[in-house]
Amino acid sequence: MPLITLRANKIFSEKITRSLAESLSLVTERILRKNKNLIVIRFETSTQQAQWFVGGDLKRDDVAIFELSIIVTKGTNTDEEKAEWIAEAWRLLTESLDNALYPNYISIQEIDEKSWGYNGLTQKKRKIKSA
């Protein structure tokens, strides 16, 4: 049940967002072993490029700058799986957005199973119910 968020300095076409959503879902299912039906992907894009600074300098060019994060339950993935997911997500994003010019960050946030969930149940409660 991961939640994936892509923040970027520009608005992408529906074709690009649909393709990225599909590709990120597939690699998340394959590499991190997550249920595809529970993967939620949110795009936060903006044309307010003044919000994006690199090295203290305002970036006004048309080059995409992005930050990708995923929230997963702590302890459900190995270090190798996380490293592979970050590498594959980087490949997908740079191919789709055509940018490796600026630092673009990808992070995996791990939250304890007692501290998050969906549809009113924590992951801990969900695990207990299914046992």
C-alpha cells in the first residue's frame, strides 16, 4: 500500500503522467512486492518555477526538476530492493522527463506499521485481521 508522490516544477501532459503512473506502479509491484491495486500515485506539479532553486539559484529554464517519494511500511523491503527501486524510478523519470541536469531526489520513507494505514485501519491492525 505505498503512496507515491511526484513533485515537479512544471505541468506534464496527460500522456506523460499516465505513462509514469503505469510504469511506477509496475516497478513498485515488481521490485518492492506491493499490491498494484493498493498503489496510489499523486502528481504535484506547478508552473510557479520561482519555487525551485538549485544551489541557491532560481531556476527559470524549461528543464524539469522533480522530487519523487514513496511511503512504505517499515521493514517490508530489503536494502537491495530499495536501492533497485530508486535506480529504476530514476531511469523512468529521466527517460520520461528528459532531465539529468539538476539534482533530482528520490526517497523511500518507511513508517512503522502502527503509525499508518488506509481506509481507517493501521497496517498493524490489518495484519492482525488477516491472520
